[in-house]
Amino acid sequence: MANLLIRRPTIGRRTARRAVEPETDPTSARHGAVAPAEHLIDRMVWNVEHGRFERALSGLTAAAAVVTGAEIYLEHYRASFGNKWMWSPIVLTPPLVAAGIGGVFSRRCAKTALPVTAALYVANGLLGEYFHARGVARKPGGWRLYSYNLPMGPPISAPGLMAMVGGMGLLAAVLRREK
């Protein structure tokens, strides 16, 4: 691909021009790159553009699982853990957090433990969608009174958050590690 010319301001009225190939790694002087990345954000954008986001997404998965697990615990506690399946997201959150943190520091953990725990988290989120829909249907009037039962029953979209957090872990396991 043709080189792009990037203007860099200098002292006075003159501007210096340097050529940069967009496909090259801005973090090193390999492959004809003129200069290393000047800012952390440039390096992060390059990593995302080239599918190298494993460590960061593993860490984000762990952080999102902590927040999601806390929210699930508070809401299921409010419902008095009326169904034994309400404990399943609480039980699955710590292993996902541990695998996400492990994925930040270990490639092996990111490729083995993280996808297994994340897949269980996704499956549990989809199961939660079923249970929440069933909870709305069991309320007096069921789905015929959806305008009342949806806001007052179990939140239909809440387990989807759990499935999305698990999906982040699955995506992290597929991506390449940052340089």
C-alpha cells in the first residue's frame, strides 16, 4: 500500500513530513516503520486493529464479571433466592474472575481456563433468560398483562448482561496477545 504522509509541526513555519505505512507495527522499527508509536493510545489502537487484544479483554472480562456478579447477588438476595438456580451465577462468577485475571498474566490460562469458564457463564446467562421469561409468565395474567408484568417481574434482559460478559471472555480467548 502507498505510504501516507503525516505532517508534524516544527519550530517556525516549516513542517516536517515523514512517511508511515499503516500496516506496520508502530511499536517497533521493524518492517520499514519510521518511528515507534508516540503515544500509548496509538499502540492500543494498533493492537485492536490487528486483533491483539487478549490481555486487555481478559482483564475487562474479570472486572465486568465482578460488577455483574455483585449486581446478580443483590437482586437474587432481594428475591430471597427463591429458586435454587439463582445461586448458579453466584457460583460461576469467581471462577470467571480468576480466569480473567489469569488471562492477563498467562497465555495458557487465557487459552484454556478462560474459554471454559466464559462458555459456562454464557450458558448460564441464556438459562437465566429462560427462567426470567418463565417468571413473567407465572405472574398473574402472564404475558397477556405484559405492560404490568414486565416491569414488576424478573428483568428479562438482565441475564443477557451475564451472557455478554461471558462472550467477552470467549472473544478474549480467540484474539492474539498484545505485543
